[in-house]
Amino acid sequence: RMAGSGKVARYILMASNPIKDILARMVDAGRIEFPSDVSAAMGKHMKAERRITERNSKTGEEKKIWTNKNGRANHLFDCMYYQVGAALAARVFDES
């Protein structure tokens, strides 16, 4: 996309829910490990969101989404899934 200065601004679009799913699978499988002395904040942020099944009241259709209903801080979780998204875009690993 062309910026106002005439330079090209490069960017990619990422769907957050699938990347959060990949991150969760990687953590569950032990592909991402956290040291025993990780900060309490990191632990809380990584548990701030959870995957739930939501039903559409009009259609009855169910879909799985990530939610943070308590409004808890999740910035470090966001940073982790952005890193996973960047790694996928750079083809550092393949998550099929």
C-alpha cells in the first residue's frame, strides 16, 4: 500500500483465532516451554483468554471463539501469538 510519502508500507493480515489455536497446541505439546522462574504476570496473561463454544441465538449455529470475559490483561499472550503469526509468515515452521 502506498503511504502518503510515496513509500510502500508492507503489511500482512492475520486471523487471530487460528493463530491462537496454533499457539495453544504448541504450548500443550511442549513445543513452547516457559522457564520455571517466568514472571507471575506472564502466567496470568497466558491464562487470560480461553476457547469457548458460542451459539448464535438466531441460527443455532455453534462456533468456537477465544474470549477474555473478565477483561484481564492479556498483552503478553498477544505478543506470543503475534510471534507465532510472524514465524508462520516467515515459514520458520509449518503448522498443518
